[in-house]
Amino acid sequence: EPEVTQTPSHQVTQMGQEVILRCVPISNHLYFYWYRQILGQKVEFLVSFYNNEISEKSEIFDDQFSVERPDGSNFTLKIRSTKLEDSAMYFCASSKRTGVNEQFFGPGTRLTVL
Amino acid sequence: AQSVAQPEDQVNVAEGNPLTVKCTYSVSGNPYLFWYVQYPNRGLQFLLKYITGDNLVKGSYGFEAEFNKSQTSFHLKKPSALVSDSALYFCAVGYNTDKLIFGTGTRLQVFP
């Protein structure tokens, strides 16, 4: 069964450094998403991406964040200058369509900012 | 504003007994409702969804959920719990947008 994969599983970085989180969505999916889950809190939407552009983003997704689909398979989330409060589990998801279709989630990348 | 509430942080149930994990939502218009399960060190796995039609929705692993419009609820149920059902369960709502709004999660503990 096809799965969303994410690398790395755990990333440790210093405050102020740039990080890139990588995801490979399910191959025939067209919509891609990033969510995050701060420890002990709810899963929060960050951004959705379709047809090579952002279709929706939350207030969390400020200009320190960016997403890219650099080739036909990868989907990346970049944080330009990490802050302590960016420490969280970051989940990538994909779906065939938006709205009614379920989103399939990857296993997550745990980002720790020191 | 759209929101989802899962009023119980934890639900404990004996194996073989029925289980219910509660979810209520607040959204204008007709929502799309989802249940996901999260096992330790794993991502969120889709269980079931309600879009329209029958209020009782059947999903993976013997789970089902009942959509109740008047009570704005979408409780997750299973007739006979298994120890292996122990996990974190999230209710989520979507509404004509890309994003899913998640509840805070309910930890289900099934004991032998």
C-alpha cells in the first residue's frame, strides 16, 4: 500500500539555523500539506500546496516558512531561521483532491531547536 | 470559527467491551468529518469519514462513527474493543477548504 514518507525522522538544530524537512507524497496525489504538532498539543495546519503553488496557509506559516516541490516526487518545508518555539513534530500529508478526500499522513519529523 | 472538541483526554475500557470516543464540532454549513488514529512513533492513520448520506459510517478495523447533526457530534464507536486498539484518536473537520482542523485527541486505553 502506498505511503507518505518523510526524512529525517528526527532533526536537531541550533536556533537561527535553516532546516529543510523532506516528504515524498503518494505518487498519484495532487494536493500536499504540512501540519505540525507541538508536544502535548493538537495537530495544526500550516500550509496546503496544489499545482505548484500555495493554496492556503495559516497564521503560523509566516515568511520564515516556505514550501517547494523541487521535482516530481519531493515536497519540502523550509524554515529559514529556526526559533525555539518551532520545536514540534511536523507531518506531511497528501490527498487526491481537497475537501472530501481523506489526507494521508507521513510518520512525521521531530524537529528539536536548541 | 470552525472548531472541534474532544471532551475526554483519556478513555479506559476493558477488552471485549464497547467503546465510544466523543467528538463535537462547530462549523457553519455542512462539514466533512474524519477520524484518525495515531500509534506511538507513527503518523496519523485515516479511520473513516463522513461527507454526506448515511449517518452511520463504517471504517477500518471495525470502527464506526455516527454523525448527529442536531447534536453536532461525530462519536467514534466500536462494539468490542481490542487491546491493540489502544492509541491516540483524533477527530477532524474540513469545510470547503484545504485544511483539516483537529481536536486535541483522546487516548484510548484498552486493558485485558
